[in-house]
Amino acid sequence: MTSGTRPPCSDQSLTRGEPMYGTASAGSRWLLLELEGGWGPSAFLESPTCIDAGLGRAIVRRAESAGMRIAAIRRPGRRQETPRWRWFVARAEVGGHALRHGEVDSARDYLDIDLDGADGAETEGPLVAVCAHGRHDQCCAVRGRAAAAAIATEFPESTWECSHLGGDRFAATMLILPEGLCYGRVDHTDAAGLVRLYLDGRLDDRFLRGRTSLPHAVQAAQHFAREALGEDRIDALPPVAVEPVDDAIEVVLAAETGTITVLLDQAMSAPLFSQCRAATAGPVRTFGLRSISS
């Protein structure tokens, strides 16, 4: 079956009952830049109505050289007649997160932004970015735009559509900064409710893929520990240690009464199509719970 005739990748993932924990995209520092208009397969390199490809390449290289994840953002709904050039810089480390923002006069001025956010202002409230990058994956267009619109109805100042976040098969995918909470399948629940939970310092582990600043094994271990403890506080269960033990991975998490040790099995799945446009199926890494103890 070709990519044009097989079911969308997100539908296939749902049919498989594929778990999402431990799959959050990596990123402890983020740079999000407003690009008004339609995005090509690569938002910064193939969107001529938004940005010159040479300038886009220079901006991406600068961010990546600084160890940052970069994404394009735009407001949901109708496009503005006059584009704006707003930016956000986020630090998503556990216990040290921060979010700053600013605005420049043109896309070229993005090259001069202080990548620590020092020439911007502290942002009040979260930045909620929902992947709606349809030219990258059709699932993000169909599921992401609807989810972004639903969230924007209640939280218009916080909500943005964004370019590729990773994990297309879990569309609609959502990132909440500065903590770097990565969610999936948010169109299958009250998406705005996830933001309300966030504002209350809590999360919904059913849809959480993990925190982007943490290794995948820690993301998975936190999931199993939350299940066991009934824990839903965002800042609970920070990692203490991660190390291989024989054929498993041991993750030690801090808890109120001491520590929790989670022993994980790691395996590779059967080949699957992780994107709608993928030409070849391939395995993905999965985690299973071997044991949990305190």
C-alpha cells in the first residue's frame, strides 16, 4: 500500500493502540519565531511567501548551533494583512524553566535576537503550540488546526499553530512552554482542558508524551510512577539517576517520601509508518515496565 492509499498515520497508530509515553521530542531550549502565511514542507527553507530561503537557512543554523530547537509559529485562523515578527525563547529544564518574548521589525532581524532572550520580556502565562504543519504531514493539518482553534477560543493570547514537532502519528501534537510538556492526540479530548490543568499545576498523563528536556527513558519511568502513585503534579517525580542495569534501564525518581526506582525494558517495535509521507516502514523504540519499588 502506498502513502497515498494507506490510512493516515495517526489513524494507524490509534488502531495499533500505540502508547505515547516516552516519545516527547528532545529539546531543553526552544526558539519559536512567527512566520505568517503558508508553510512548505520545511517552514524556514520552503516557504517563499513567508521568508527567503537563504535567510531561513541562516536563522536555523544559528539556532541549531546554539543547541536550540526551532519552530515556526502563527496565530490560528485568518491570516493578518500586515505580518508581525514575534519571537519566544524558552528554557525547559526541570526546575529552571523560563519563557521570554519580544518583537522585531522584519524576518531579517531574527538573526539579531539574543538567544538567551535577554533583550525580551518575561512572558506571563504559557505558550501553547499545536502542530498544524499540513505540508509536513496531513494528520497535523486535519487534527492540529481543529485542536488549535478549540484551545484559542478559551486561551487566545497563549495559543499558536506551530511547525513540525515530531511524532506525527500522535497528531494532534501539542507543546506547552516553558516546561516543555509534550502532548499527543489532544483532539481526542478537551484540548483546552489540558491548558486549564496546566494552569492548576497539573497534567493529564493519558495524553502526555513526556517533557522535552528529559531522556525518553525518564519520560517513560515518570509515566509508570504516576500511574502507580496517582500523581498528576507537573513538577513531581524529578529524575535522580538513570543507568543501564544488565539488559534493562534503571531510573530513580525523587518522591515526597524518598525515591522511587523504576526498572524499564527497552525494545524495538514491529515496522510501522511514523509519518503519512513515509515511504518505508521502520521500528520505533518502546519501553515496558519490569518493576517499580520505593
